[in-house]
Amino acid sequence: MTASDHTPADLLRSALAREPARPLVTFYDDATGERVELSVATFANWVAKTANLLQGELSAEPGDRLALLLPAHWQTAVWLLACSSVGVLADVGGDPGKADLVVSGPDTLEEARACGGERVALALRPLGGRFPQPPAGFADYAVEVPSQGDRFEPYAPVDANAPALAVGGTELTGAGLVERSLADAAGVGLAPGARILSGRGYDTWAGLSDGLYAPLAAGASVVLCRNLDQLADGGLEKRIESERVTHSVPQ
């Protein structure tokens, strides 16, 4: 973190300037066998493309509310940082009927239809694959995002004191989010180069902090695991060793 880091998007920019090649998010889905590792540079590129989609194609503006109906997943992490880049409030698990736009996984499409604004769907397939048949009324993220620009500039400055994240009935500003992330990182001893394994969902602040924000703030990285209960006996210990994990919160 630097003195100019006031939002999560600022934290990512600083990480990109410092160590673009280091791992930032390593994602496992033990239901499918998927493993994806994203360096800071690769993750930032996905964030830039997604922010351009959000601002340009979806016409999102600072202060808009986006209902984020996605599990703990590397693409969810991308959307959270894209929202921060544009100044959109990411309402994790929020009511689509009260949102300006919605981003949904394959299991929440019917719920997401309550949104009267733009709707985006993610198949959450390995390698960021698209839907075999796009869901009616939704833009398929995997179809729309590849053509977006690799650099992002917001149309309007992002206010660090505006609401940036809502989860579990609590709203945090961008500045408050950074402050809390730094405190959480210090509380568990996360330092630059550390690797934290998290099997927690993204439906609580603890899951979001362990699984994204605290390691980002600390200059660390996260091994984000979905469906850990399907991992074979002894598999978690092997993963901790092979991924050089220094901190672990499996659930």
C-alpha cells in the first residue's frame, strides 16, 4: 500500500506497479478440478476489461448499485475490483429488484430477472468458458468481455468516501474498505509475499477479506478454494504444502 491508496482499485494499481508478475489469486474448484492462477498483471487486465464493459457497454455510473450474485470465485474477485474502478457499489448477494444492474452466476438467473436494469450472466465454467446457450435476457460475460479495452480510465473520479461495498447488511466506503482490509491483514500477520488459503464464501465480510481484500492490501496472495468439502482426505495438507501457503482459513 502507498499513501495514495484510497480504494481497492488503488491497491491493485499499486500492486501492478510494484510486482506485476507475482501471483495474486490462485483459484481451485474441487467439484470440477479447475485450477487457475492469475498474476497481478493478468488479474488487473481482467479488471480493466470488466470495468470497461461496466462503464461503456452497461452504462454504469458512480453511485449505481450492482447486485452481485456470485460465489467465491476468481471472476467474482474481478467484478469486485471492476466495481471499485468505476465507483459502482457492489452489493454482494443483494436484492436484484433494488439494484441498477445485476451480475449472476448460473444458479441465480431466475432471481436475477427481478432487476429492471442491465443483466450479465457468468457460466463460471473452467477457463472462463461461455454458456452453451446464452440465457435469455442476459449478456454472457464470457462473450462480451474479451473485446473490451486492456486499459481503463473512469469517466468521473471515484469518491473514496462513497459507498463501495455492501455485504451482510453493512456498507463500507472505498476508504473504509481499505482501512478495514489493512487492519485484518495486520491482525493475522499477513505480510508481503505471504499466501493465505481461504475456503470461505464471499457472502460475509470475513470471506471477502480473507479471500481478496486483506491479501491485496498486504501485498500478499490468496489461494481461493471452492467446494473444499469434495477434496480427498489429505488433499488439503498437500495443497497447503504445494502452494506454499503461510496462512489458512479453510472455513
